[in-house]
Amino acid sequence: GGFSTMGFTVPGAIGAALGRPGRQVIGIAGDGDFLQTVQELAAAELLGIPVVFVVLNNSGWMSIKGGQRAFFGRTAKTDFLRPDGSLYSPDYRAVGEAFGLHAEQVDLPDAVRPAVERALAHGGPALVAVNVGREAEHALDKTGWWDAPVPEFHPEQYASQLAGRAEEQHR
């Protein structure tokens, strides 16, 4: 989660691949995260880094939307909407191809694994764009346990954070 740092996935995955040459690296990002550092695909292509970027596209910042709903009872500016109210989404496959990457678009759950396997087999930078449902936004009732790490010298809050982490990791 990178402490929920938006835009962390692309450069983080590139750094992981550079730090561990020969290891397979997959960076999984929401579309909002991905859009904040999409330009770094150029670095991956220029260096020929064998990293796969999986972009989960739901046309918005749904985890932020869930946090806003939980903390404020309303949301603001978390959906990617055009002025007419229709959903906005770039063609992420075309974006990957424009940067020179092997790129695929996936719309069905059973197609994700084969697309990721092809991307890994490519041997260079690759992008797999996965359209995901927006209805999952209703399940997001809080931000993650990683959003505000609690130090051990606050034992009650620290225990609550550990319990939340354990709960989310076992769903």
C-alpha cells in the first residue's frame, strides 16, 4: 500500500525491479494511482525493465470515496466524470502501447490470469488494463489500516490497527 501514497505503484514497481534484477515484479494499481505517475512508463521502456503493471480501472478513486463516506457522510470529486456526468476513462491499453509496452485490455475475470502470464512472458515492460466493477465501491466503508500507521507507544490504537490489518488480509 505504500501507506496509501497515491502514485506509488509505478515508480515503486520500477524500483523493485531495478533492486532485484531477474525477479518477476508486478505492480497492481488503481486507475487513480496509475494516472498520477503514468509518465514513468517511459523509464520502464527506456531501461527495458521487465515489470508488469496491472491497472484496475473503475473510473475513480473508490478507496478515497469510501473513506470520505465513512468520515464525512458524503463524497466529493472521487469519480472520474465528464461535465455531462458520464464516466471518464482513458484507454489504458492504448496508453501502454503509446509508451512502447506490451499492453492488453481485460474485461472478464477469467481473462486476467492469462493476460498477466503473457505480460510476464513478454520479458520487458508490460501493462494489463482490467476493467473492474464500480459496485464494489459500496463495500468500502473506511480507508485502510495503512493510511495512518500507529506507533507502538500508543498500545490501544496500535492493537486496533494490527487487528484491522489481520482482518483485511484474511478476507
